[in-house]
Amino acid sequence: MARSSTRPTSRDVAHAAGVSQAAVSLVLGDKWRGRVSETTAERVRQAARDLGYRPNLAARNLRLGRTRTVLLVVPALTTEFFAGVYTGAARVAAEHGFGVVLYPSPEGIGPARDPFASAQAALDGVIASSMAADALTDIRGDQLPLVMLDSDPEGSLGAATVNLDIADGVRQVAEHLLGLGHRRVLHLAADVPSWTFEIRARELAARMAAVPGTKVRTARAPISIDGARTATEAALTAPGPRPTAIVCDDDKLAAGAYKALRRLGLRIPDDISVTGLDDLALATAIDPELTTVRLDAELFGEHGMRALLAVLEGHSPDSGDIPVQLVVRGSTAPPRTP
């Protein structure tokens, strides 16, 4: 087999053997007995031999307790949500004698400059948000033990994926609005190419389509108050029947929608209902207070760190998405009777 000039990683071995990175760690760390089959273990060993794989020194040094440092890569810190993720991750890390370095990707998404001379030499593992995943290649963090947050579990770069149950949150929003009698909905969607926002659009469309007579229009906006205001104004002044509710991909978009509605002389919720997703501090700072989905950012960070520690120890992390909860406030009501 021709060998690539790029050093093979444990993920390459996992792909070649058709197993998870956790299984590769178990086999190559000689901890596989009773956890994976002899046939699987031999398949992993053969894949490693074929690829010329050598264990990553950073990962090995972690087991020896050399650096005990984890990198948390997130989008630019534009809301307190990722600060909460850091707080939760750092709390669990401290309990196990680890430190966490927070690295916001400068553009929110896309490549980031290497924050270390060599990430592999300075770090033991990485936790990364899906929106900041592209930064991993430039900092060579994709060659370290990796846990992905808010990412497609079927196509994840990492050895494990930790998700909030965003799909259920969107279902709760849709059921709330449908129960109030809304049938014409504007989806104010985050203009960000990310799995988490694809899930929101897919679930909203599916839930609304299950009820006869519903219609969902989509307006895309950058995650900013001004961008959301502009997109909302354009959507609501376009020809056709006006939506009776606006479903926003996050609370910042909802705040922008509020500004647009006031400029158009529309009252919330008398003329139009609005929902968000996150339950940021601004959800109760705007008037009326926002109906939104509460995401526990600190719990999210805790689960991410526990998953990474499990991967580093050669164990399979706990599975299952983290539950979320709809919080009904004053921004939603039954639509006005025509």
C-alpha cells in the first residue's frame, strides 16, 4: 500500500477498520478484552499496520499525566452561551486535575490561526463546537483526541459527539404554536452552514407539514440583531398573507425581529407571535419577555468534558442527547381572528 506523506491518525485507522476511535484506543492500548471482539481487535491491528500508524504522542502523554490541558474551540464569543459551555467544562476538568484553554474561532466559522506553536505538543485533547470545526485543521487539533459538540453524530470528526436535543426543542416550539392556532409561520433562520441549524429547519418544516393548512416561509439572516431586523422587515413587507408567528433560530435573531416589528407598527403578541431558542439573558430583558427553548449551556460543557475524559481513558462516553425545555412567556398568543 502506498503511504501518504501525511502522518496517519487514529481516526484514519478507525475509518479503515470500520470502527470508532474509542475502539481503536482500546485495542492499541491493549484494553480491548471484554469490550470488543477478537475479530475486531485484529482488524484494528491490521489497519494500523497497513497505514503505518504510530500512536499520537500527545494522547499517550495524557495517560501519563504530562500536560493535562484541553482546548475548547467555540465560535466567536457573541453570546453568553459559550461562556456557559466553558464554565461547565472547566468545572469537570478541575475535578480531574485538568485545565481548559478557551479558543474562540475569530470568524465564528472557518479556519483559525494556530494558538500554539504546536497544538499537539501543548494539548491533550480538544472539545469543539460544530460551528468552529473548520478551525481544527489549521491548529492540527483534528489529530488529537476530539469530542464534537452540537454536531452530526453520523458524520462527526471526533471520537464522540455530545448534543443538546435541539430537534425536540423545535418540536416543542411547533406544537406550542400549532396548539395556539398558528398556521402561517415565518422561520427566521440563522445564515450559518451548520448541522445544528439544518436540524432546526428540518424539524420545523416536518412538524408544521404534518398539520393541514400550514405554511412555513424562510428568511435567512446572520446572527446579529441588525441582520435579523433587516431580514424580518423584508419578509413581512413582501407580497402575500402575513405570517402570524415568527420562529427564530436563536434569541438574538428574535431581538432583531422585535425591532423590525415595532418599526412596522406591529404588536407582540397581539399582531404576531415570536419565539426564540437558547434562553439567553436578553430573553427576559426584551418586552414582552420571549417564549424560547432553554438550553443548559453549563450542563452541555460538563457532558462534553466527561465525554473527552472517557475517550482519553479508552472508554465509550455516555450516549443520549441532553433534554431541553420550552419556556412560555409573553411573546406568544393565539393569532388574531381575521
